[in-house]
Amino acid sequence: MRKELMRLIEIDGELGLLGHIGALLSWDQETFMPIGAVDERSEQIALIESIAHDRAVSPEIGDLLAALGSTSASPSGSPSDDSLLDDMERAYLRVARRQYDRDTKLPADLVAELAREASLAQAAWIEARAKNDFPAFAPYLERIVELKKRQAACLTQGGQGARAARYDALLDLFEPGSTEASIAEVFGKLRGDLVALLDRIASKPPADDSFLRRPCPVSRQAAISGWLMDVMGYERGRGRLDTVAHPFTTTLGVDDVRITTRFIEDSFVSSLFSTVHETGHALYELGIAPGPAFKRTKLHDAASMAVHESQSRMWENMIGRSAAFWKGMYPRLVELASGGDARGPLEGIGLDSFLRAINKVEPSPIRTEADEVTYSLHIILRFELESDLISGRLAVNDLPEAWNAKMKELLGLSVPDDARGCLQDVHWSAGLFGYFPSYALGNLYAAQFWSAMKRDMPDLDERIESGDLGSVLGWLRAKIHRHGSSLLPTELVYRVTGSTLDPKHFVAYLDEKYSRIYAL
Amino acid sequence: MRKELMRLIEIDGELGLLGHIGALLSWDQETFMPIGAVDERSEQIALIESIAHDRAVSPEIGDLLAALGSTSASPSGSPSDDSLLDDMERAYLRVARRQYDRDTKLPADLVAELAREASLAQAAWIEARAKNDFPAFAPYLERIVELKKRQAACLTQGGQGARAARYDALLDLFEPGSTEASIAEVFGKLRGDLVALLDRIASKPPADDSFLRRPCPVSRQAAISGWLMDVMGYERGRGRLDTVAHPFTTTLGVDDVRITTRFIEDSFVSSLFSTVHETGHALYELGIAPGPAFKRTKLHDAASMAVHESQSRMWENMIGRSAAFWKGMYPRLVELASGGDARGPLEGIGLDSFLRAINKVEPSPIRTEADEVTYSLHIILRFELESDLISGRLAVNDLPEAWNAKMKELLGLSVPDDARGCLQDVHWSAGLFGYFPSYALGNLYAAQFWSAMKRDMPDLDERIESGDLGSVLGWLRAKIHRHGSSLLPTELVYRVTGSTLDPKHFVAYLDEKYSRIYAL
């Protein structure tokens, strides 16, 4: 390996360590930190981020990248150099250049201003949502939108993206290689099919899920979570489960990926599916294996937010809400939920009733309460609105009206108030424009990967029924996880499935599953 | 405040944050970290230490210190500058200069070699102790001793300490201002008195402590620990208690001082006294208050290791093993230990029997099992041997024989084997020469502070009996804690007690207490 590349990997390894240290600071804050420590902790996190940022934009990295061949900023390069590199080395340099370009294009004062405004906007959002007062939040959101436009302009400056839409630059932060046009095309196809399926389901009587609100003590829910983590193949020596207010997965080391959940006594399936979801994320992180040379580099990262979400949603929905999975597992679940007590929440509930209940479809104005069918419609709504905001086609003051109109159009619902409408999510106040599409793209990737898995293992359902989840994990590791970020999402989906991203797999999956459940 | 001083404080604040971040990395490793994460964690800790070290020795600090007045390395200074500073500023500069001189005097290759050799020596020590094989460990210890001699030579170079003994330089790392001669004088007085007291106790029948080995479930021990933490005034919003293999206290932030303990089912007083001991350490750290300007600086630190130990031992022994404390508290302890079960370990045991049991004196070859009377003799033994090793008066190969002779002389015991003799402690293998004296000095400081507290509050025993521990904590905060490291231990003890360190307070305290217990 060339010495410049080795030095680049060395610097990158330290950046990786700093990232993991920052993750520990945040994880501890959410799990175990005493309340009095909160002020200093934010200073500790800011210091680590500032040290990491200083190193990430160091001119030495620019020099090393230049010595190793063309950068995206200088179209003329030295192809002879590049030809000396192997595939992984080239993939690594692509990722390293992307990151360095991005980091160095953003002026420090803009980064600081975004952080400050996002902090203020989030505080304002909390209050505005509590008081259902969108006008109080609007000025904050306007400043965030302006700053995101400036950020996008910085990111597209000079490079090939100069002529592209500003929103593309923000999308690219979460879903490398995607554009507003490419996502609009995919969502356009999806939208009609979902609305049509929802209409068919609405004509049927609703599923009864009342027994899912029967009480189940925390200790039993913890036993269920632990059991499912083991069943899925989560290695206990490389992570742990803790409880928090808002569940997440976080990577504190290449062999230390921790998940979290929340136990609600009268909603035991909440922790159950949250654990399966987060374990799905963790298995991805734990399966990344770009080879020893790149173990501590940027290649040791997910291909994208959407690919990450495809993993959690595949485990949560395609496996965790499937008949095949519960055929084998349901008796054990009933037993663990009852904890030896004859009055457990699932006592007297048959498998079919359980499956109908955990797959109940019912439009709701709230994204986080949405089922598998309606969820992506919530995302399409946000994608259309946020791209309009960033491109200037929609003014912040007109957001509530536009939101409510789309909610009627897509889900047939009247929004009761802004608190349960355009004020429901934290994302925009935090400056996270371009993030929402990942959630729906994750569903689409998951379904397309799932089709490929069934193609490769025609007896997949039987394997799952027999409790053989190792086949699933083994396939995911070999086909998806190990690549890390060495492949762009578009390259990954093409390599694994033989075609570009196509929502037909997701629609077909939903159609088959819900036709059966609702006897459509 | 002068701008150089403000900049120095700013740099120091970041060093403080880095120190706390390093403490979190270590705390997590001992408490919750999954086993697979151990390799990367050591790299994360090394990186933070290296970043902190680079900053601690930056020439900018040297320039700032020079601009602010004379340094210890340049005896001629500008007294006019110094006279512009207030007391706390001068105290801060003294501490900052001490640290900078120390950090810059040590060559990086020596620091690295010490770390590497200590790591190898600790591994060799674990094996040698398990196999009772001192000769296998001797070559490692020899290299450590050589490196510590080199370290001491670097630390004394140039400065006023050039003519002082090498061991003094190592002592000074833990107990600023102390020397081999000053400690030998103090220990010399102590030694004879302790041996004499021990002889008198040995002539009496031993106390019965068999009931302390009755089983007590972990949940009840946890309830006892939590109760005692509250009784002592530990603020739960500024720390927490977790379980580990070897209990410790660690500071993760000025408002985040966490303690740990270990629950052993058939030794409930082990976790009880360990919790009281560690809470004593934590209360010190939490009480440091050198003023807002110095909140994040090196002044926000203990005066010394021995002063730290004085706090933990005062709470553990002078309060936690006292008749006054348990007169009020014993009924609640009996109740918590039984957990509503009539067969709790203290059922049918009277207060006097309990007090005799927790104050049982019995020479043992093992330091960590030693009682209040014999403990300091274990330390005197180590002090005499380690100063001989560093000064070259004792060869490593002669250590076992010297150890065994002193054990006979001080404690009247024959050492059964080296594993329970000179191989019993980890300290020397870790390069910790000069650390042991802190433990015994801690006892002496504690007793002298205790005398002063009784002088200031003649009704101290009554207050403690009535459960008023707030008086104790309030006195400690006002007299000791708040000063942090702004006073040297010698200054602190003189200011608080009106005299220099004198072992007579400790001897008188032991004499009075054990005369009563053993009816001497």
C-alpha cells in the first residue's frame, strides 16, 4: 500500500476513535448520567467534535488526497496513480474525498451558526408544539431554512453539483448519490399504489388489538427483549441493551454497538418491536467488515441512512411482524409475557389474532404511530414539503395549510391541530432537511433485498418458521453488511438485486401480506 | 484578570474536560462495557491521553507562565508582576507551574517506555503471583525500578530538587511537598506506638465477628449502600453508584462524581464500608469550590492523594466504625439487612457485639484485609522497602527476604509465601512508587482533622448520634474540601489544625477507641 494511503488511514483511524468517544459521551448522557452533569457534558461533546473537526479539515489530508490522484474538485488527475490502487482502496478514496470536500466546503462560522440556531429552534419547537402555536415557531424555522439554503449553496459550490438543486445537496448528506428527481420518481410510483391499497383495507372491518394494551411488567418485557436479541444473533459480548426515553442504536467501537429501548407497562409490543428494530440496526453495524486495512476507516460505516433503515425495518416488519416468524416463536412469547402467571396479556389469544393485531392498518395523523402501509405516505408528504421549502416554492408561513391539504390527499385525514400536524416532528427544527426520505427509502430497499433473499433461498419462510434466523443474518452479512460504505446505495442495490431501486417490490410485499390479513 | 491568565485558564479548562472524558472511558470499561470492546477502548483512552499530553506541554503554556512571572526553573522573576495577582491566582499559578514543569521535564520516549514496561510487568505480576514465583517477576521489577530512577532523575534536573534523593521526586507526584526524610520522621514516631498498641490488644481475647459472614442478598446490601449515601449527604443528581470488581471513585465532571462498590453475599459489611469509603472520596471531589474563575482548572482537584484518603478513611473509620454513629443508625441497619425477614444477619446481635466485630484487630499478612490498627504498619513496611529500592540500598532480588523480615518485626507474622508477601500488591508492577505512603498519611491527616473538628464542635459525638451528619460535611466542606489544590497538604493541615502533621492525634484516637473496645 502507498505510504500516503497508509497515513490517510492512520489519520482516519483517529477520527474514528474520536467519533466513538463522542458516541460514548452521548450514550452515557441518555442512559446513566446524573442530571447535574448535563452542562459540562455538552462542553465535553463540543470539545471532542471540535478536535475531530480540526483534524478532519487539516491540509495534510488534502495534500495526501491530491498525491493519491484526482479529487472531485480538480477534474484533471493522474490516472496512472489511480490504476495502482485496488478496488477497496479506490472505494476508500472516494469516500474520503467526499467527506473531505464536504467538511472543507463549509465555513466554520456557518457550522457554528447552524448549531446555535438549531439549538434555539428546538427549544422554540418544544414550546410551540406544547402550545399548538405555529406562528411562534415560524421565525425560527425561517432562519433554519435560510441557513440550510446557505449550507446547500456552499456544498454545491465549484463541483459538478453547481447546477443541481439546493435540496439535492442536502439529500446527498444522508443518501449519497440520490437527487430530488430520483426520489420524486420513486415516490411518485409508490404514492398511488399505497393510497389504492389503503382504500381497499379501509373497506374491511378493523383488526382488534385491544389485548395489546393489557399490562405486562417491565421485567417480563426485558426478558422478551433479551430473548429476541439472542434469537436474532446479536452478540452480547459486542453490545448491550439499556433503557432510555427515546430508543436508539449507537456505535461506541467496532466491537461495541449498543441498543436501547423503552418499557411501557401497558404496551409490551412497543418495547418488543423497538428492540427488534434497534437490533436490526446493530446487526448491520456489527457486520460491517471492509477488511483489516480499513477496519478503522470511513469504509467502516453504513452505505447510507436508508440502507441502515432497510435493515431495522426488514427485521421489525418483514420478519418481526410475519406469520412465518411467529409460527415458531409465538408459544415462547406467550410464556415470557405471562412470566408463569396464567393472566399474561396473550393468554387466550390465538396466533392469528396476534398477527392481525400487530399488523393493524389505521391512518393516523402522527408519523411515529403509523403502520407499515401508511408510514411511507407520511414520508412522501414531508419530502414534498421540505423540498418545496428549500427550493423556495413554499413559504414557511404557508406550511400548515400545505401540510393539512396533503394529509387529506394522502391519508384522507383532517389534521386536528398543528401540534399534531406540521409541528409533530423534531427534525426540521434540528436542521435535518433531506433526512426524512431515508425512512421510506429504507422500506423500499428492505423489500427489494427481501425479494432477492427469497430468490437466493426459496425455502426462506420454512427456515424462519423453524427458528433458523442465522440464514437471514448470514445472507445480510454476506450481501449487504460487510461492504460498509464501500458501495454507494445505488451500487449496492444493483449488485444484490440485479436492478435499480424499484418500489414494486415493496408494493407487492404489502399487497400479498395485507391481502391475506384483511382477506382483500 | 490579566489576559495571559485568562488564556491559561481557558487551556486548562479544556485539559480538565479531556481528563473527565478519559475518566468516562475508564468508568464505562469497568462498569458496563461489553467484553469485545476492550481492544479499541484502550486505543481510545491512549488517544485522549495523547491529545491531552500534547496540549499540556504546548510551548504556549510555557510562554504564558513566563509572562505571568517567575517559574521554578528560572529563579529570577518579575516580582512586580506577581504582586498584581490575588491569593487564588498565585495559588493557581503555583499549581500550573508545578504541573507544566513536571510534564515538560519528562521525555516522551521515557513516558512511553514506562507505560509499555508497566503493562508487561503487570501481566508478569499476575502470573507470578498466581504461581508464587518471585524470580519470574524480578527482571520486570528491575526494569521498572530502573525506569523510575530515570524518571526521578529527569524530574529533579535543574530545579531546586537536584540534590534531593530520587525517591523524593516520586513522593512529590502524590504528596506535594513531602520528602523521604519528612515521612520517615512521621512514620518513625508512629511505628513504635502502633506496635505497642497491637501488643496490648493481642493480650486480650479476640472479638467474635462470625455473624458478619452470614448471607445477605445483594438487593439488601444495595439498599444499605443507598441509605448510607443519603445519610452522608451524597447528592444523587451529581453522581451514581454502580458495581465493579474493584471499587473506586471517579470524577467525570465537576458535577458528576461516581462511586462503585462490590456486593459479596456472605460479607455484607464489605460493600457497606466500601460504599462509605468511596462516598467519602466523592464528597471531597464534590465539595471542591475554588471559585467560579477556577472551576475548570487544576485548582479543582484534591490537595493530595493523602488528603483524599483522609476523607474516605475519616468517613469509613472515624464515623462509620464509631459507637456514636451506630447508636442512632443500628436499628435501621438491622432492619435493612433483614429486608423484612426475621432471619437477617444481624438478628439477635446487639450493638456492642456489632461494634466489636467491625473493629476487630487481628494481624494478617495481607494489606487489604488489615484493620485500622495494623493497616499503617503494612504501609510503613512498603515505604521503607520502596525507598530502599529506589535509592539503591536494596536490590530487587533481596526484596522477598527483606519483606519477610520486616513483616516479622512489625506485625509479628511469618509470611506464608511470596504470593501473600511481596507479590500481593499491584502497585510496584504498575510503576507506582511513592504512592503507598498516602494511605497511612491519610490516616494521620484524618485523625488530626478529626481532633480539630472536635475542638470546633465539642458536641460532635452527640450530633453524630442524633443523625446530624450535615455538621460533619459542612465542616469538611468549609475547612478542607473547598480549597481544592490551592493549598499544599502542609499548608492545609496547618491552617485547619494549627500545627504541622503529627501522628500523636492518630495514636491517641486509636488508643482511646481500642482501649474501650478491648478493655485494655
